[in-house]
Amino acid sequence: MKGKSKITIQFGCCYNYVYDKRRNPPGIIRHDEVDQLPSLMKRMIKKIVEWRILSTNSVPNSCIINIYEEGNCIPPHIDNHDFVRPFCTVSLVSKCNIMFGKEIRVVGPAEFLGAVEIPLPVGSVLVLKENGADLANHCVPEVSQKRISITFKKMDDSKVPFGYQPDPELEGLRPLEL
């Protein structure tokens, strides 16, 4: 079906959007091993904290990279609470819009109708917290050209994968002095 086949790369944890073939529920799969964050992602996280985009209480320890081709989308959803709030998404390669609404109507394949649509220019960082993360659905309608998004999230301490070890490079991060 048009709009559903984007490429997803996960670091820090393996995350299910829906029940999988092994009947794992949506959320972090605690028994799967996933590659740790690459150095580029760690450098981005350090900047996100230094620049006060996210606080030291929500230093990300996982990320999901979505690679969209023309026509791909992300259907309406509220992010799973296996991840603490706030979290943020960096938009790369091309601009697109994100849609929010208590209810988002599916108009057709990769087409949605919600209350608010916000542009995400290349290089923008969107922080989702409070009602925007917990009450409002959000989606990315069909993209008109290739796009990459990187979503940085902190796993809830009670949901981290078995054997997970915190990355010492991400411990003790502090914002830049103003």
C-alpha cells in the first residue's frame, strides 16, 4: 500500500510499532540486541543537550532513523510510553509537514486530515512533550521527495533491553553556560 514502506534504522533498542510475528507487543523489545548509538548520533545528542533542546533529565539513549522515499508517510499515532517525554526529531534532506490532532482522519492512502499542520524545514528540530506527545495524534502525510528524520528518545528505565549498559559518553552532559 502506498505510503507504508519507509526504511527504519534503530539504535539503542529495538522498537515495535505493532504486534510482530513473535507476538511481541508494541514498544521496546527487551530481549533483542541492537547496535549502540554511533558516534555521529552521540555528537548530535551532546549538541541537543548543550543547546538546551532537551534537558539533562531526558538525555536520549536511543534513536530511530526513518528514510522516506517519495510517497512514504507515517500514519497517525501517539508514541509509546516506553520512552520518556520530551523527545525530539531532526528533519533532513527535504522539508515536509507534520500534522497534529486529537483525531486525525485517514482520507486516502498516505493522506490525512487533522486540526493543525506544521512545516518541518530541513535542519529543523521538533520537540514533542506534554499534550503534543501524550494527547494529540501526529503523522507525516505523503512526502513529495526523499526525506530523512532522526528521532532521539530516552528509554524509560524500567523498559530498557536486558543487558543494556548506559553509554559513558552521554553521562554527565550539561547545557552550555548562557
